[in-house]
Amino acid sequence: MTFDTFFYITTLRDRTAEAIVELANGRCDQENVIEQLKNGVNAMRMPVRDLKSNWAYLVIAALAWNLKAWFGLLMPNGVRGIQVVKMEFRRFLNTLILLPCQILRTGRKIVYRLLGYNDWLKDFFATWERIRKFKYA
């Protein structure tokens, strides 16, 4: 039987051990978010030499990350929503955004026919319907 041992070294003397562990875990979560912005969304990739263009690219990438989080927070199924919020961006992209779809024009309407299926489609459509209702509320 093995046990994992963690050590927390700090100069904060006014906090309990539990508060120090909670603070450290919260910081680790922030480091995970930074890592996702670097590698998942490629927010730190600077495509051009111009500072303003790179800034715009960084802002757009951060907005994509925020849209993923908002989509998760708006899901009617709270458990699945938390899974989306914690999901890596590439998995979110491949699971809920890059859906194979055929677009048909028939009569006076446009029909979107999904050509693939995954377990997240039910949640995708439930969230889409919830967002659509906000428009008319």
C-alpha cells in the first residue's frame, strides 16, 4: 500500500493548515487554466510581429475559452455543465463544436443534418434550446 505525501512550505503563519491546502489547490487550478490557454486555445501563440495584432489574437483566444465556460454554466444538466467547465479546450472543440453537419436548403428554410453522434449531443441541444429561450425572454 502506498501513500502520497505532500508538503506545503509557506510563510503565512496566520492561517490554518486546511486554509493553506485550499489556497495551494486553488493556485494549482489557476495554473491549469493558464496551461489550457497556452496549449489548448493557443492563446500565447503570436502569429505576427505586430503587437496590436498579437493582442487581438490573445483576446479572441481568451474569448473562446470563456465561451466554453459559459456554455458549461448554461447547461441544464449541472453535472454535465461542470464537466464542460473543467474539460480541456481541445476535447470541447472536438466533442461539441466540430460536429460533422450537412446543410440543406429546402423551400424557405435551412436544415442542418448532423452526420455523427456522440453522448454530448443531447446536452448540446438542451443548452442550445435554453440559450434560444433567453433571446425571447
